[in-house]
Amino acid sequence: MSGIREVKVFDEESVTLDTVEGLLTVKGEKLVNDSFSATSGELFMQGDIYAFVYSSDGGGKGFIRKLLK
């Protein structure tokens, strides 16, 4: 994923991220942070992902498309 400003919470069942488009929560199981670069805003993670839940700051058009480029 890209466009990540900050990793707020990361555990095996959920990840909360501050992104360029608002807050994103990824829900799943066995989530593992492979790497995060604050400079590039890229996060690589593994696990069984069940849901992406986000609240936009008003610019949510194309949010998932931009995030998962």
C-alpha cells in the first residue's frame, strides 16, 4: 500500500493507518508488518485480510485505487 503517513496501531487482527485520504483500518488475521517507509509512505504487510474500513477527510474519490497502486 502507498500513501501512508503513519501507522497508528498494528496487531495481528487490525491495522489503523493515517493515509493521505483519511484513516484506514485493515481487519484480518495473522497480520504481519513486512516493512514501512515513512519517507515513501509505503507499507508492505501479509496476512488474511477481511476488510478495509476508512473514513475520508473529504477527498475519498478513488481512495482504494490510489492506495493499492
